[in-house]
Amino acid sequence: MEPIPRLAAALSLALLVAACARNRHETAAPPPTAPVAPAAVAPPREPRAVVTGTASWYGRPHHGRATASGEPFDMNALTAAHRTLPLGTRVRVTNLGNGRVVEVRINDRGPTRADRIIDLSYGAARALGAVGEGVFPVRISVLE
């Protein structure tokens, strides 16, 4: 046999053996686990805190400006401004005048008026049926 085919055969055999050999650093496969049944429906979230007061909304003049969270304000999103709740907190807002409810995410600071407890985006106020009112009675329930 000539040296090049013999060398090629030896290299092929070495690669085959190396490919079949188990790496000593590999870990064994984890043991099988019992299947988990998917949840049928998530239970409704229970509020942690409930506050009643007056809300207002803000829209077009602030659209696109940076919020306290750093994201641009989207007047059509379901967001709100609150003085003390952590940014990212989800809040259920109920319009006490008509019973309509919306869930919003706190992404800004405000309101600046002391007689208001929350400033809603235009989209949230529209969902609550309160755009024409400007200022309206609400109940806010902290969800998370």
C-alpha cells in the first residue's frame, strides 16, 4: 500500500474513533421528569392595595417624550404615571362614574397636582370612557 492512502486510512480511522468516543467532560443526561399539566386558566390577580381618588389623563403634548422609565410616552398605550409605585407595577383602574375597568402599567411619575392620585395615558382614559371628562373618580388596585 502506498504511504498517502495508508495515512488517509489511518486518519479516517482515528477520526471515526474520536467521534464515537464520549468526551470525559460531558455530563449524563438529566433523569426524566413527570410531565406537568398545563394550567387551564390563570386565576384572577388579587389586588395588594386599593386607593380611591381622582384621576386625570395626558396625551398629545407629551406623545414621544421620554417617561420616567426612559421609554417614549405612547399616548395610545395602557400606561400611567404615579408618584410612588415602582415603575413597571401593574394597576387595575376602575372608573367609579361608569364602572369601566382597565389594567395599566406604571411607566412615569406624576401627577403633579396634589388632588389627583394617578395620571392615565389617553389610551387608558379612552378605555375607561373618561376622555371627555378630563378629571374623574377612580379606584386603583395594585396587582403586582
